[in-house]
Amino acid sequence: MGVRIVSGGKGKGKSTLTEHLASLSPSPLGFLTDKRGECRFLRSLETGGSWLLMTPEPLFDDMIGKWYYDSSVFDEADIILSGYSAGDVFIDEIGRLELSGKGFAPALPLLLERNVNLTLSVRDEFVDSVIEAFSIRDAEIISAEEWS
């Protein structure tokens, strides 16, 4: 179907715009990231459930930048994402972790081959790398900063 990339700098509204676009879908699928204090939680658009994903505190073994993350949450999310074969799918956000083959990276190639409308939030500095790494063609790029 199609790929939309919501782009913007750090803290410039990518998640807000992605959530807005998801609210326009009658049956959104996928995951958004919520900030709560210093922590990041992954929230299911289907169930509303959320899980601690990243924290600056050493609660998990895996780390990227200053963040410790729970790889088991990504593993579960990838299983769910890999099961989608149609619909409006949203993933907030794709970046350095996915470019290293982790995070949501296992599910992305599958989703890109399927009959889904895929919306990804991607920090400006990673847009070209994400497009190249995952062989994304004809993506619509939407600037969160221009939208807000």
C-alpha cells in the first residue's frame, strides 16, 4: 500500500503527529512511545496496554546511547507487528536501534512486503539511512515541525 515517514528533530513533535494520524484511522494497529518523566513506555494502539521500554537507569542489560532498554518488549512487539497483513500500522519510532538490526527491525521488512499502510516516525538525521537500510520506496515524508 504505502509508507509515510513522520520526520523531525528530537522533541519536535514526531510522536504527537504520529498519534494524531493514528487517531484518524478507524482501526489503528501498532505502537506509540509515551514519555513519562525520564522513562519511555511502549503503548499498543490495539489494546492501550503499555510497557516500560527505556530508562536512563540500569534496569535492563541492553543499552543504546544513554538508554537501557528491555529487548523482550521489542521481541513481543515484533511478533505482534509481524502478524499484521492489512490495515493502518503505526510505529513510533524507528532509528539507531533499528539501523543496528534491533528494536522493530525484524518486523519492518515483513510489513513493507504486505498490504498495510505503514506510518513510521523517524528523526530527521536517520530518514535517509532508514529508507536505504529497509529499501523503502516512494515514501511520503511529513515534517512534524511544519505540521505543528
